[in-house]
Amino acid sequence: MGIDRRVSSLDSEIPSPLTNDRPLQRERDFYDERWKNYGKPEHDRGRIELTASVVPPNCNRILDVGCGDGRLSQAIRTEHECFLVGFDLSMVALRQYFGPRCCGSASQLPFHDRSFDLVVTTEVLEHLPEPVYAQALNEISRVTDKYILISVPNEENLTENLAACASCGCRFHVWGHLHSYSIKALEGLFSNFRLVRAFAFGDEGETYNRSLLWVRQRLAGRFAWEERTVCYSCHGTSSLVPRWPFLVRVCDGLNARLWAPFFKRPGWLLGLYARREP
């Protein structure tokens, strides 16, 4: 079974078959907006190089689901001679991608069964809402013949990065994360595949004490926000103003002294899966 003809052209940008689906269109708009101001490749260089080094040998056909602007795809091509297709929901990202590319949802991959030796998906799964999440896991399993390689955040407390929009009051994860993972949680993630390698990597990040975090958010009114954060609901770009700035400083100071130095963790998990023998 070969690769779908729709990805054979280097210059073609294939619209998603679900373009008229409102939830999907909202997802597309959200990530298009974020990709307009995404950081330069140097920001992710260490993570990219490590991920590319874990690609198994003899993977001649590779699919990168959630390829973005192609920074990981390019690293894999540099290290491995292969035919690699980039797949992403964001047209803004794909316009920066050089190579065979396809636009669409991970829940409906337009490729034949076992079309690829390896499917790579990095910093994608944690963003997917149900039922897209379950559908995407099944689709990734379906289109790969041998391996799956993923990376996801490591044991993230999702409430630490909860944002609150000043315009509409919507609360959402500042990076759009919906799932948290541990190495144990990676086992059995994909049907008919076994986890053959898993480890945490990346710079160690500080964590926030849950009790102090509750006070910081619920009483003081301070939530996470970044310069390029965009509200998922109204596309607003400003956070709620805290009710008690002094209380925010107290919580941050206590956390920095009594908690954060002693409870750090690497930022990412990497998992490599191999198809189980029939």
C-alpha cells in the first residue's frame, strides 16, 4: 500500500476535508495565530537534535504529524536519508515548510494503512481534545508499519499554566495543553505497539506548590500569561489583572524559597514504540 497521491507534490498545500467543521476551524485559527509569532528554531535546537537521534535506522518513509514549520523534519532528513512528509493543521506553519506537506487533522490522516516506517509526533498529543485525541492515536497506529516516536510534557501540573483572559474571562492552558503524562502513562498508549524506550529529558523546570498555587490563582487572581498568548475563545491578548498583587508576591516568594529548588523535573518525555509481532 502506497502513500496517498495527495502528498506527492512538493508545492501542493492540501486543505483539510474537515474545513467546514467549526471546532476544527477554531483549532486551526488558534494555531495559525500562534505560529505567526513562534520562536526561532534555535529555541528548540537541543530537543530537536535529541529527538532526531532516536529515530531508528532503516526508516525510509517517515510522517511528521504536527510538523509545524519543519524544524524537526529538517533535522531528521539531515541525519537520516529518508522520504519525509510533514503534516499539520496550521497553514501558517506549513507555508514555512520545505518538502512534501499536507494540511489536515491528526484525527483523519489521508494515508493508506502502514504507509510509513515511522510516525513522529512531538508536542502534539497534549493539545488534542476528545474525541480527536482517541481518533488521532488510532490513526497514528494505523498508518505506521514499524515505529511511533512521540514527545510530550513530563508530569505537568496543568493548573500551573492556567491562563485567564481579561476580555472574556475564559480560562485555558496558556499553551493549549489538555493532557498530562508520566512514563507509566506512556505504556499502552498505542494499540498493537509496545514501548521500547522512554526517558525524561530537557532542562529542569521549577514547579509550584499546589496550595500556594490555589491562593495565587483563586484569591490573588494571578494566572499564567505570555507575551504571545492568545485567548482560545475570543483571541484576546491580555490577562486578568490580579486583585491582590502583594499576595501574588508573597506566594511567589514562598514558592521560590521553600518549594521550587527542591522539586524540579525535566521538561519532556520521549517514547519510542515498536509494532508488536502478530
